[in-house]
Amino acid sequence: MLTLTQEFGVLGYGLAATAFFVLWLTLLTAWRKRSKGLYLLVSVAVSFVWAIVSALNVSFNIDGFPLSMLILELVMMTAWLVVLVKMAAMEETSFLTQKNRIFAISLFLLVAYEIALLVSVFLLPFDEGILHSFLVGFVGLSVLGLVLVEQIYRNTKLDKRWAIKFFVIGVGALFAYNFYMFADALLFGRFDAVVWFARGYAAVLLVPLIAIFVMRNPKWSFDLFVSRGVVFHSVALVSVGIYLLVMAAGGYYIQMFGGDWGQAFQVLFLFGSVLLLVVILSSGRFRSRLRVFVNKHFFNYKYDYREEWLGFTKTLSSPVVSEAGICSVLLRALLEIVDSPEGVLWIASQAGYQQQEKIGMEAYQGQVIALDDALVLFLEETEWVVCIDEYRRKPELYQGLELPGWMLQDDQGWLVVPLLDGGRLIAMVLFARPRSERTFNWEDSDLLKAAGSQAAVSLSQYQMSQRLVDARQFEAYNRFSTFVVHDIKNMVAQLSLMVSNADKHKHNPEFVDDMIETTRNSVVKMERLIMQLKTGKESYFLPKVSRVNLEEILYRVIKDKSRGQPAPVLSGEPVQGLFVKAEKERLEVIIGHLVQNAQDATPADGKVMLNCLTEGDSARVIISDTGCGMSDSFVQNRLFRPFDSTKGNAGMGIGAYESREYILQIGGRLEVESDEGAGSSFHVILPLSKGEE
């Protein structure tokens, strides 16, 4: 039956074995098959076996220090010492190559000493004298490990200590623990059970330090990656755990020594502690400082570039509905990269760089930067990110740059980032200082320049799309104007014909009646056009349908076009009672266009004929002539092309196009049959309207 202390020891060594095994698997999958990483793989594997055997020894309650543990202790310490020697030899100014080889020789002699003792165990009885000799060797190995750790750290350049410090701390702590445990056993002639059982937990703490060392040192041939988000939340969780433990201890102390009011004070203290924790966790400044701490102490680079770029791209691709919208998105996306809470965006225009978006920074309200300002010229020439603090300290680094006075009037401004598209500065952003103090270096500069280029492309694309929208609006307006002018031209042609015949027929009552009717129709059409002009161009193209009688429209067109030559006639008796859904005046104008075109293409002694038939659920209006006809090439390529006219200055080339477009709008279609030199036929097919008139 194991005691509570022994169970504690078994659990510790079991946790150590699990941690070393997970670390070994992780390193094995990330290993790039180079010799440098092999040393670390072997050391972790030996530590895993050592932890397993230690747990078994404690669980089986083996007395003393068995031979298996002596062997594993020697192998484990030797493995980690070899890693330290290899690490020292990798430095360009390695102290192992500059001084004598005392450390390597000492390691060799101590290992040889321990091996000799192991051989003696098989030749001589294993007694306390031999055990003490082993312990002397283990103390010597521990001292050698501590000396190596100290020498490695002291002889490493200051800018490289960041990469090895966690490994040095972890391995140094392991050798320090071993030194204490073996020295204590050597002095008192026995092992302290508590120290021995607790060593498993000490070994567990070594594993994350090794993992951080590997991530910071890719030259050890491991592609090991841990998400910054995981590390950030892990550190936050551990910090919260430590805080809660401290607060719980404080609450317990208050209850124990608070007398009659102890419990009340404890509740109040714990409530205040939880409230303070919530305030701290919701603080943007705290999260910013924690993120800087994680990036500085756990990673080789300040940024997780994949996450930064995905987040930046996602922000830029969010939908916007106005130029102010795209400016706000761009500014926030750039500020979030360096955790800056405020900023200003200037965009190029003919009047200079105008302030288009601002978050905070009220002191910079309304500032305009001239197109020939020294800052603009410097950014376009160098494409640099300007650090205002560095500019103040070392202005010689920014030769030719003179920042505006209002940008230097206070300490709020931090960085100026150019947004360049094809070498052209289309915008710039002024960053306020971040929420937590941070050092600006090449990583910030490179990332902000890349993000600025991407933002510039997005801004240019949005500006081009806006210009395209404007161009399309002008195009639609021109198209609308063309149709209106075409309708006015046709009305003017009718009125001109009437005026030209007025002197000859002004005493004819029928001509006078016809003139009045024509004038009345022209007035109605003009009023309709004026109303459409008032309501906008959409009302002109949007069909306003009602149920109209086709037979009535045909007779009105024939009467209206009878003044021209040849006069149109019905080629047969049209089917009566045919109704379609259309705008009556507009459909009459469309069929009139087609009849007018037939008259223009037919000599005075030719024929222009109309008829109306039914085909299932459709009505077919046929306008045919015996004129010059059209070639297949003309019908396919030019007939319905707007502004392509064969009438010279007399035509606008819009009648056939407008006719087809309107017929399609009301659900019909326009078909053409033509034989060059023999005539043409236009077929207007419209869906019939069912129901009562």
C-alpha cells in the first residue's frame, strides 16, 4: 500500500513522462533530419524513459537507489550535458574554441568515472561506499552542467540571449535540483524522500521551456509552431489562475485572523477581487500589454504574419456603400495591426491630400497636405514608413524630409505610413501611439508597408469603380436624351410636313381638321415627354402597361402615316378583338417607327402593308414593304446597333434599336425577314392579354 507521499511521487513522475513523451512526438514530427536536432531528440527520449522508470520504482516501493536508476541518472545527465556542449560549439565565438577544452575533458572524465563504477558493481558487492562514489560523480556532473549553463549564457551575445534564455533557465534549474538532491544524500547518507518524489514535478516545468527554445531557434532543425492565440490565452489563463490563488489565500488569511467579522471581510474581499479581475480582463490596455509580452518573450518574430494577413484581408473585403465607408474600413484595418487606437487618413485630390477619415486625434482636424509638400515627395521617393520619434532623435536618417509643424506639435503622432499604388502616393495614414509602449523596428515597417500597398490597391479599385459608376450614369443619361430627341424629331417631322402643305390646303376643311388633330397629338406626346423628364430617366425606360386594342392602334398608325409616300394599307382584314399589355402611345410610336422606316426604304410607287394575325397566345403584327431590302450582313450587324444610320444626317440610327428594346420589355420579340432588292418584313410578336377589356 503506497503512502500519500509515494502517490504524490508516482503522479509527479507520471506527469513528467507524459510531458516528455508529448514533447518528443512533437519534435519528431517537426524534425528536418539534421544532426543538430538529433541531440535534443535523444535527450528528451532519455528523459521520458527516466521518468517512466522513476515512477515504477516509486510505485513498487523499491528501497534505496537501485542500479537501474543509477544508469538512467548517468545517461540522462550525460545527454543534457552533450546538448549544452553542442550549443556552446555552435556559437561563432564559442568559448570552447577559445579556451582549453577543460569542459569537454571534464565531461569525458566524469562519465568514464561513472562507467568504471558501473563495471565495478558487477565485480564487487554493491555497498554504501560504491553508492557514495556514484553520488560524488553525480554531484560533479551537476556542477559541470551549472558551469556550462553559466558560461553559455555569459558568452552569448546580448542580441542572441533572447533565443536561449528559457532553455538555459530550464536545464540550469534541472542541474541545480540534481546538485541539491545528490549533495544532500552524500552529506546525510540517505535520500530525502520528499525531494526525490518532488523531482518529477520539477521536470514537468522543464518541458514548456524546451518547447519555447525550439520555436525560437529554427537552426536546431525543428519546424515547431504554436499559435500565438493559444499562447496568448494560455498565458492569460495561467495569470488568472495565479491571481485567483493569491486572492483565495488572502481571503483565507482574512477569515482566520479577522475575528467575528472575518467571514464578512472575506466575502467582501473575494467579491472585490473578482470585480477587479473583470475590470482588468476587459481593459484594452491590459490585453495590448499582454500581447506585447507574449510576442516579446515567447516568439522569434513580433507577428503571426498568416493571422495578421488573413485578418487584414477579411477587414478590407467587408462590404462598403460609400467612400466614407471604405476610408473607415481602411483606417481601422491599418490601425489594428499595431494596436493603435487613433489615426488620420489623407487621400490625394487636385487640391492636395484631403483629410477623409479620422478616429480621435482632434488636434489634427481639417489639416491639408499640399501636393508638393516635403513629406509627400519623401514618401513617394523612398516608400518608407516614417517614425516620428526616430525623426526627432535622428533627423539625419530622413534626409530631405521636413515634417509639417502641426505634426510635431505634440507627442500624439507616432508613425506615417504611405499608401502607394504603382509608385504613386494616393493616400497616407498618421498613427497615434499604441495602447502599450512598444519599440518600432523593421518588422513593423515591413508589415505596414505591405499592408499599405494592399490598402492602396483596394482604395484605387474602389475609386475606379466609382468613376465607372459615374460614367455609366452619364451613359444612361445620354441614352435617355437620345430617345427623347428621337421622339421630338419625329414630331417635328410631322409638324414640318403639315406646315409645308398649309399654303396649298389651308382652305380645305378636311386638311384643317387633320392639322388640328395632328397638332393635338403632338401636344399630347410633348406633355408626356415633359412629364417623363420631370420624373426622371427611369420612367422613360420603365414600361407602363395597360390593356390596349391592336386593331385600333393599326388604324391610327395608318391614318397618321398616310401623308407620306407610299401610304400604308392593310393587306387583309385584321383579326378583331386582339388585346395586348403595353403603353398605348408608346406602342403606337414604335409601330409608327417601323412603318416610317418602310416608307423611307420604298419608292413612291411601291407598297407598304400592315396586317395583324393570331398565333396561339400571341398576336403577330406584320409591316412589309417592296422597297430596297437589306442584306443578311446588315440585318445581323447594323440594323439594331444604336447610332448607326444609313440615312445620313436625316436619321439618328435609334428607331430600330428603340423598337426592339421596348418590344422586349413588354415580353414580345421583333423578327426581321429581308431580301435585298425585293423588300423587307418586320414581325412584332406580342403576348395576348386575356380577360375583359
